[in-house]
Amino acid sequence: MRPVGYAYLHEHLALGVCPPIYPARVRPVTRIMSMEKEIAVPAGRAPETSLLDHLLFALKHEGIDLAILAGALPHLPIEALQNALQASPNGIYLRKLGYLYEAFVKRLPFDIAVSGRAVPLFDPVRYVTGPPVRDSRWRIDFNGLGTLDYCATVRRTPEIAGLLEEDILTQAATFMA
């Protein structure tokens, strides 16, 4: 089955990073569905071959994979990103892409007037996050664990959510006192 999103980027660009844990692939389904080991995507919702479309699909439906993004963004034509940003400067996923492009590749040679509300880079419902640091140019709050140079990505699984609810660190600090 045809890969899309991060799986497409990883395979098409032959990135030397770990493949996505839950690859997205075109399957005979009627809506995008998280399966046990992959994300099933109906053919009508899958991007074709545009790197920009696969990057936006990945950010929207698969979350954040910084290693693949850092490897793929240097291959993204600046003109494609510029045209998309000019058409929709307040689009959340385009702003995230612009922010990450500048973090991993270089500052974009054009200005974009972003006026939308600030949004977190990592969705706090899907990830364990840190304190936010706002980027005023893109109105993106970097809320990763660490810095963009070294950011641990921790998905909120039911097991991790349970451990966070138990507040183990506070219990350990109380025990040590």
C-alpha cells in the first residue's frame, strides 16, 4: 500500500533517521483511522507527490516527528512554502511548518503577517510537554521537552497518562524528605 505523510517522506527522500512508529498508508477505508500498527488513509484523502502536501498531512494527522521533519524540510522548495503561506498566513500547520523550516534550515527570505492566536507546537493532549516558549514571528509556542536541538518526544499513551496521574515524582520527593 502507498505510504503517505511521514512514511512517504522517509521512504521517498531516503532519510537516514528512524521510520515513523505508526506509518500512514493508503488502505481501503472510508476515513482516516488509527490502526494497531499504522494509520489507514482513504485514497481520496491521501496527498499525491507534493512534499508540502505530505508535510502538512503529517503534521495534521500524525503529530510531530522532529527527526523526519529536520531531514525533509531542506528538500522543500521555498517557493512552495511561500505561496502556501501567502495564500493562508494564519493556517496552523503552515505556521508550524514555517517555524520548523526556519529552525532546521534557514530563515525564510520573506515576511508573513501572522495574526492568528498562538498555538503549541506539540499538542498537549497527545504529548507530554514542557513550558512554552513563544516565537512571535510565527505565533508558535515551542512546548517540547528540551530544545529543538535536543527534544525528547513522549507520546501520551494510556500507560504514561496513568503514571502521570500517580504523580510519582512528587511521591518520591515526599519520601526522600
